[in-house]
Amino acid sequence: MRIYESLFIIKPDVPEEEVAQRLDALKTHLANSGATVDKVEPWAGGKRKLAYRIDKYREGLYVLAQFSAGPEVVKEFERRLRVSDVVLKFLTGRIDETPKRLEKRKKERDKRAARRAASAPAGLPGPAPAQPAMPPHATEAPAMPGMPKEG
């Protein structure tokens, strides 16, 4: 099972009771399909202005759903959103990849820090960073065009 997040936009003229019924139906479908529903909630602020017009609507109710399920459950969930007459748009994505990647990076960082701490003598700071040497000509004043070089 993987963790998914789905964001969908519901038409603004749908009554709140019908929205609540539709969300309950989606939760029930997910639970009956073997998915674990973490949350299904409308975004704060109620209706929001859309970035562009969709089916003659300039605003909509954004709903965020987070659940753990297999890919076949997600396919059916998206099919239900697609055929629903109150849903304008939807987008579903996996979010379990990010925590895994972050956990792997953290382990690698901790490993490097442990190696550094073990190789550095206790109580002494690490070696000072090397400063690039200045080329010998960089300290000389630049020659003016047309003037002979002193030297």
C-alpha cells in the first residue's frame, strides 16, 4: 500500500449538504475497497477563486483527500471523480516517495557527520579551509595602455 493525496475542485453552486454526502460516499468507497483514509477535508476559507475559468466557473470548493491504498483502488477512485457531475478537476499523486527520499538523505548526512566526528581529534577544531594563493601578477598595479612597463 502506498500513500496518495488527491486534490479536487467541486462546483461552487452545489449545496453544502450534497457536498457532505459526496465526501462521505467517497470515504465509504475507499474504506470498503481496503484503503485507509487519513483525511478528506475541504480547504479552509470555503470557496476559492480559480486560476482560470473551468466550465464557466470562476471559483470552486477545493477538497484534499489523503489515503493509503493500492493502485487499483486509486484507479477506481479517479474514475468516480471523473464521472461525478459536481467535480470540475482533480489531481492525484503519490506522496510516500518524498518521506523515503528525505529519510535516506538524513541517514547519509548522519553517517558523514559520524565519520567526521570520529576522525577529528577531541577538543580541536577541524583543519582551516585552504585559501587560494594569489598569483604573483595580481599584486602588481595594472599597466596603463601606451605606457612602458616599469621593471
